[in-house]
Amino acid sequence: MLENDMSRDGVEDVGRMINGRVALHSS
């Protein structure tokens, strides 16, 4: 279960990083 939680958090972090980069490039 711990691994699943960690993986989920990792995916969310990656999504935030990608969204942040897209926002920076867009503006």
C-alpha cells in the first residue's frame, strides 16, 4: 500500500511540474 501511495504522489508531482512548465511557456 505504501508503494501505491508513493507512486500516486509521484504521478501528481510530475503532473504539477508539466502543468507548471506549460503555463510558463504559454505566458
